[in-house]
Amino acid sequence: MCGIIASYTCGQDPSSVDIEAQLQASLKKIAHRGPDASGIWISNNGRCGLGHCRLSINDLSPAGSQPLHSPDGFIHAVVNGEIYDDGSLRDSLSYPFKSQSDSELVLALYQRHGIGFLSHLRGEFAFCLYDSRRDLFMAGRDRYGIKPLFWRREQDRIWFAAEMKAFLGAGWRPQWDVDSVQDGGWGQDTRTIFQGLHKLRPGHYMICRGGEPEIRPYWDLDYPTEQSPVENEDALIQSLRAHLIQSIRLRLRADVPVGIYLSGGIDSSAIAGIAAHLVKTEKISMGSVSEQVRCFSIGFDDTDFDESEIAERTAAFLGVSYHRAHMSEATLADHFEEATYHIEHHNHDLNYIGKYALSAVPGKHGYKVVLTGEGADEHFAGYPLFLPDFMRGQPEEVDLRQSIKDSYAGIGGSVDAFDDPDLKTLGLTTPACMAAFIPWAGLFTQAPKSSPVSVIVENVDPVTRSRMTRWHPIHSAMYIWTKGHLANQFLSCLGDRVEMAHSLEARTPFLDHHLTEFVNHLPPSLKIKKDKDGYIEKYALREAVKPFVTEEVYRRRKHAYTAPTKYAVGGPIYRKLEELLVRESVEHLGFIRWSVVEDLKRKTWELESVWAFRQLLIVAQWVVISKRFGVETHA
């Protein structure tokens, strides 16, 4: 897991700017992603430059350092992430490997398969590759967007980086993309919160051959077009269990210790349980540590949001080591600005700060790698918001939209989108849920040009819309959520960005594409199952991991990971928001009404409005980003 920066000139003549100095300055901005080593390479003609800062995980020797170069000296690459099953891949290739680093597989596979090598990669990754013989530049990103890759164009030169802040080292002067901020496009499509700065979509790659760049897909989610009855549930559950065990087994390989993030939910508990099972029965090591499973957890002051006691009982049941990081209100306030700087976008909840602070803990115990449970809800229908779309077309169809609306209103979300006419385009309720925490239109000095629901709907291309007509509605809903919220928000502010801020690599077994392709073709009736008490979410997963978790976790219903939302006047969070939300700083943004912010303060502290509190959080995060990134006032 590392930080990468790259530059490529699409035009005929490379610019005369000092690419080496820009690459070095850019790497310094993301040095937290790779504190162990760094390096740059620039082609003789100045057309391509590659930079890399290394977090050593596999092959700790200098042989694993990057940029990487093929034996013939023609192919060069920088890689961020992990490629799994590298042993069998190496055995299938007649390539003179220089190291035991999995990243070197990118060179070997490209040399064997050309640009089609992407289909052979299993894992989480982002890379930039240059073939000097063909003057071909290629950048790619993993199937789910676990690893980030941003890009921007500066005349004929295109820059790529693992984090947006890296571009500051190359002279970038950020400007707000207010349209993207208002309509939520930064969290759905290829836009970011900044003008002219884009994300490469998950499952896509960009290719340049000296002319204009072209972006192409290489993989996408898919679901069955026919809903066949379940004939042998036990066989399907056993096969699912085998897929999950293999996914976790592959992710335990490392030359450093591997730990696990453990909450009170079934996803992380399953990972811990299976890992403990593999260590006991197969004598598999947790990376470089044998016979020990170590788990890390988070706890809050407010018991309504704290799952640490359940996690501790799970750890005791499994006989594993357990470390709990306590997140007090003061801790959340102390880390507010630094965590916001690292995630590079706003978020309606303080949960990202908890994850940011937690990610500092494994390193104190000598751990560079953890396994996490992200992606399970998206594939096993774990969110209650999926229920209305699951019920569509059911013989006993029940309209659950009102209960979903009430639940969002109760946690400070907006329910206006439930009445948006664009919902009819796809015939789903889930897009309205996805729009619940878009910043309130009344904050802004100008009216939004597009509705959040329209942006979510338009993020689905025409080919996929056609496929959706043959999918079960819940599969369409899961597709939209995975392409939007998971890739652009959850895997960012609750994933890569807060983890790598502390030089910590997180691996996501539930997003192994061999596993997800199997799960996606399970019938909806195995994802949500009706019983006498209602509906059981993630039914197939519960049955598959039942041997590895406690009865308490097996039966526990979904509890979203969120931070507390009620804080006292005069306390640490109050003082932090008051410090940030002053008139000068808010008006410097250039697109927010100060009078509205004043009223939101009153509603938050006098009326204890959770909705108003979430709006204040977002504006305070913009203030932090404005200062730390040096963003120009929006005109």
C-alpha cells in the first residue's frame, strides 16, 4: 500500500517545466501513505514521470521499492495496493521477477497480456504504467474503488495521484466545484468537490497513446436476469462459506503483522472468527505473526452508539487479543481538522473521525495491516433502506417507504427526495435515501442546477439501465448504492483516506470480486428472508458464518456505524465548531449564506436539532478544507 503520482504529456512536445521538482513536492504531500521509501523516474524525452512513496508490506527489502521497471527497460510502473493470489500468478508466468513484491505482477502480466492484463488482477489497486516502446500510458483502478486515483489535465499534461492534496505540489490552485457540492455529484460520479479534478471510476482504466486520452471499463457488477427458486440452500451456503474463507485466507499473507478491525456487527465478527479458525486449524499466520489474532475496536461515550462491549465478548469467545480505542467528545474535537484534511471532502457524521483516530492504534502495536468489513452490506442487502425495493414485485408487497422516511428524519436526514419525480425513472426508493444527507439547498447563495436524485439516476449509463429492466429491483438498488456511496464516500472517509493517514493498509475480504460475483448471483430470497418477526437482512451471510461467531452476533440486527449527534453547549465539539464557524471564514468560502449558518447554530444548540447539527458539520469541514488546501473564494 503506497502513494503514487504520475505525469504524462498527451501532445507532441513535453512541456519544459521541472517535472522532477513537481514529482518530489507532490510526494511530500502524501508521504503519510508511504514513509518507508520513495523514488521517482522520468522518461528520457520528458513525456512521462512516475513517483512513489512506499509502505512496505510484502518483500521488505529494497528490491520491492518503486517505480518498477521491466528487465528490458521499456516498461515502467507505480502501483498502490495489493494483488492477491500472487503465488499462482507467478507460477503461470515465465518472467524474471526481481522481488517478492506483488506489485511487480503488474509488469509481468502487462508484458504477457497487454492492456488486457487487468482482468487477471485480484485485489485492491491503482496503478500508472508507461510502455516507452509504444509511447503508451495507462492508468487503472480496482473494481470497487477501494484504492483511489484522481486525475487532472493541465494543457497537454495529465497528472494522476492517490490523493488530491498531492497536486498541490505540482502547482495546482484548487477552486470549488459548487455545482458538484450542491447536487452531490462528487459522491456519485467522476467529479470531486474541486473544479477540473476528476476521479477515475472503479473498474475503469485510462489509456493514452500520445494523443487524446480514452477511458474504458474493464469490469462491472452483474446480476441474474431470472429469479430461479432455491433448490438446495445448504449447498449454496456451503459454497458461500468456502468463497469467504478463501478471500480471508488470501488477505492474511504479508511480511508484517496483520490485525483485524472488530465491531459489534456480523461483518467484522465473521472475519475475526474465520481468521481465528484458520490460525487454529490450518496454522496460517496473521502476516508475519503466528498463532495470534489481534483485534482493534472503537468505543464512544454515548452507549447508544457504542458497540465495544459486544466486540469484547466476541473477542473473548474467539480467544483473540483485543484492544479498544475510546473516542471521547474531546478526542473527536481534537482530530476534527486533521481528519477532515485527510478525507478531502465533507461528511454529515463524525464517524470518520472515530475511524481516523482508531487507525492510529494498530501502528502503536507494530501492525501495518488490518482486515475490515466494508462491502458486506452492499452485497448481502444489509441496509434497512433496501427493504422497499426488495418488496417491489413480491406477492405480499408492502409499501415501506414511510417507515424509511421516518427513520431518516429521526437521524437528521432530509426526506424531500422521496417526492422527487426523477425517482420514477428507475422505479426505486434507494436513490432518495442516498440523497438524504446532501447539504441543504438553503445554505447556498445560488440555487442548485440539478437535483441530487437526478444526479444519482444519471450516473447509471443507458446500457446498465437496460440490464436493470431484467434484474430484481433490490439488485438494481444495490448496484446504484455500490457505484455511488460505497465507492465515493464509504471507501474514502471510512476507508483508505483515514487508514492511510496513519500509514495503515486495510484489506476488504467482502470486496473480493471472486466472492462478490458469486454473491451477486444468489437469489434475493437468500439475502433478505422473512420470518415471524419481520425481515432478516444478510440471511445468507449469517448462515455461512454461523460456526464462527457468537449467538449474540448471529441474531443481532444491523446497526449502522455512526458517531453521537448530541453535544452540550460549551463542550469540546461546541467549541471546535464555534472556532471554525466565524463570519470571516464562512464568507471566505464564497457560496454560503452567513445568516443561515447563524440560524443553524441556534437550532443546533438551543433546539437540539440533529438536522441542523449535520449542516453545521458540513460547513465547518468546508472551512477546514478551504484553509488547508488554500482554496480560492468562489466568485
